[in-house]
Amino acid sequence: MAFKSMVLSDVQNAVLNSDEFAEAVIYKPLAAAQKSIKAVVFRNELRPIDLMTAGRGLVKTCRVIITNDATTGMTAVNKGQDKILFPEVDGGTPIDWLIHRVIGSDFSVWDLEVIK
């Protein structure tokens, strides 16, 4: 088995295991059918608002990690268009979160920042 295959397998079977870190979310691409996938969600992170356009302050964001895979995740992400449905707090009512920016990506995962 190639190294990339082993890493992707570890991400899917360990990190994105709902018995460990992951939870089910609904990925809602703008131009395709929505689908349920597993994600690791880091809730309620604060980051500075762009000081040039919005003044001083902080905005609440969440960070979502999904696989870069056609079956268990997404192979393309459209920031500013695609949404992910999950609750703001554990056990809460799911709401839509807009993909604001791609923090990083590689052959195995997408690391996304989402906002309400």
C-alpha cells in the first residue's frame, strides 16, 4: 500500500471515525446534491474581523475538517457558495454554515473555516 493510501485510510478510519472525533454533517454544494459526510468540527473559534473593511472586532467561526475524497468527503470546495449543516453547539439544532475560506488542503483532507 502506498503512503498516500495509508494516510487517507488513517484519516477515514481513525480521525473521521464518529466513535472518536467526528460527527455527521450535511455538505450542501451550490450546484449539486447535498450529502451526509463525517467531519471533525472545532466550534466557536474567534478571529479578527478584517480591520480595513469592518472596523475592530472579532467574528465567531468554526473550523471543519473533511476528507478530500469523492465517496467519504468532497473533491472540490467552493468558498462563498457551499454550505455545511451542523449544530452550533453539541446537541443543538443544525444550522447552515457558509464556507468562508480554505485554511488548507492536500490529497487527504480539506481544512475549512465556516461562518454563519
